[in-house]
Amino acid sequence: MAYQTFQQEYLQIPVVTRAYTTACVLTTAAVQLEIITPFQLYFNPELIFRNYQVWRLITNFLFFGPVGFNFFFNMIFLYRYCRMLEEGSFRGRTADFVFMFLFGGFLMTLFGLFVSLVFLGQAFTIMLVYVWSRRNPYVRMNFFGLLNFQAPFLPWVLMGFSLLLGNSIIVDLLGIAVGHIYYFLEDVFPNQPGGGKLLKTPSVLKVIFDTPEEDPNYNPLPEERPGGFDWGEGQRLGG
């Protein structure tokens, strides 16, 4: 019974969020079980282009470090904001969502050549948070029960939190930069005088991912509780 309930809940997660979070969890599990090592996953341009280890272009987005606080923290934010984007502004536009993944991943890979980052998953999560926050500017957030602010400040709060934990903020800045580029090209520039839509989802993605029929079992995540994960008694993570 418990398995059937879990399976039902799992299958109600939208397809892109389900695929990405599952890949991240399975990759981390494989590392924990020593089936693979992080050295086989990290972003290394020389190994990619000279030794043709092209899988590193994908796997560097799937590993968030060993199981621990940082891993769970990133997984909560990745799942939450990826799902809210897919069920919110990308509802019924799976191909456009996949294209955002490809566009963001491409830019991060390009920038990653210059900033010597070996794993880009956390930056990708910040990108998703940034796009969601800009598209929901009036949502009030509460972080760890300590800070109250509006959604557009969330990426910067997360960056400050990373700084407090002793992590490099380069990762967060990269995610914010790529998120802003996407948001500007997709939401801002087309509405400017003389502007236009520069990002166009390839038709092949629309053929593969977009279907006209609504899923009768679709169960959207409620928008009124963004980031509504309890983090300890009386505390709520990201909202």
C-alpha cells in the first residue's frame, strides 16, 4: 500500500522535474555506493573535447556532493522551484521548459570554461529559483523564520547563506547571471519598444514534449506556499 501511494505521488510530479531530480538522486546514490566516483562526473573541458568524454556535459549538473546538509538543502530547492515553474508559468509548455534547461545549461557550460567550476548543479538550481522569483515578484517569503522579504530577493538571500556556510559565491553569481539573461530575453526584451522574441523553442522539442491533452491525474503544487518546507519546529525553508 505504501509503495502504491509513493508510486502514485511520484508519477504526479511533472515530467521534467521528475526526470531531473531522479537523475540527481540516483547519481548521488551511485557515488555513495562507490559504483562511480565524482572524478568520472566533473566538468573538465580537456577530457570532454580531447578524450570525447561528452557525458561530463550532463553529469556535472547531476552531482551535488555527498549526502549531507548541502545535498538535502539543494535537493529541496531544486525540486520545489523546478516543480513550481513547471506547474506555473510553464504549465502546458513542457518543450519551452526543456528549452530553458538546454539554454541555461549551455550558457553555464560556456561560462564554466572561464571560472573553473567542476560541478554546475547548484548554479542551475539558483537559475531556476531566480526565474521563478522574478515571475512571482509579489510573493512574500520567510527564510528560516529569520528574514521576511519578497520573492525577487530570494536568490540573493541564498547567496548570502552560502557565504555564511563558507562556500564560494561564484556558483550563486553564475546561476543568477544565467537566470537573468534568460528572464531578460524571454520576459523583458520582447515587451520593450523595438524588442522581439529572441528565444524560440525548436519545433522538434515541441513535437516530442508538447501534447494537446491534459493529464486527468495532474495534481499541481499549490503556489500559495512557495518553498513551504518545514525546517525544524516552527521554521519554514524559503517560504
